[in-house]
Amino acid sequence: MGEERGVGGVRYRTAQGIGTREWPTQTDVCRPVAGECDAQGCHCKKAPRPAERREVVTHLVMQSGLPVQRACAAVGLSRVTYYRPLLDGARRAAPAIAALTTLVAAKSRWGFWKCCARLRLDGHGWNHKRLRRVYCQLRLNLPRRTTKRLPARLRQPLVVVPQPDAVWAVDFIQDRWSDPFVSMRSSQSLPCATEPV
């Protein structure tokens, strides 16, 4: 039989093996949440970009004869995005590239944040994310300045003097003492004497 247990003064015996069960260890307790990846990799593919979805909608409209509205709904693309003309990234970033290159040519040691603040003060409306992307594409990012360390000097052991009074040290500090009731002008100064070490 098992051990005796008491609740409120009443004692009873537990059956053999009750309360002594060990739970098996669980191997996969934390499963990845939707959109997260685990150690084996992601279970779902990446969502297609709007440009890829636009191509799929164009294919559905041309080959299958679906209306644009139904093809966009099937792919998950808004009709506004489908009809909006594509913008060339290089043409869109050209003013930012020109402004950054002229600013960096004038001030070569300025970092990104100083250039960004200067361009905002000049009236340009670009945010820091677009400027950072252009700044890094132009390879303008400067390496961080590190502190220059002196080379390690060779440690030499202290020389032990064989006899006393062989080395003299000079103390250049002057003792200034004055009576607390006397003004500072009347204080006297006494130079310290040279003392043997």
C-alpha cells in the first residue's frame, strides 16, 4: 500500500502507485506561431509581392478571360494597385542621389544623420528611411572612428636598492599654512626640503 495521508485529522491510505506517476517529457512544446519559423525552416511560402500579383492578374485576364475585378479579388490585389503605373526606382531616387552627392562632396566627414538633418533643413521632404537606402547604395557610410590605442610598453621589474639613502626624491609641493583667523594675504609659505626616501 501507499503512504498515509491526512486531511482534517482523517487518515487514509493511498493505493499503490497513485500520486507517484512521472509525466513523460514533451519534445515539441512550443510550436511556431503563424508567420514564425522554427529550426527546420518556415512552413509557409512568402507572400508574393504586388508586382508578382499584377503579373498573375494580367495572366488571368488575358488567358482565362476573367474580369479584372474578379481576377484581383482572387489574387488578393486591389484594383488601384493593378491600374497604378509602375515607378522606376532609379528615377524616383535621382533627386535624393543628386542632393546627397553634392552635400557629401562639400562635407566629406559628415555622417548619415548630419546629412539627413541638413537636407531636411534645406526643405527636402524625404524621410530618413529613403535617405538611408540611397546613402548605403552610394556606399557613403563611413567606418566608425575607433580610439587609437598606444602600443603596450614593456614592463620592467623594479630595482631593489641594496643600501638605504641611495635614492633621493625631491618634493616640489609647498606647504601653505595660515592661522584660520588671519587673512589669506598674511599666510606664510614654507618650501619643503629634499628628503631621502
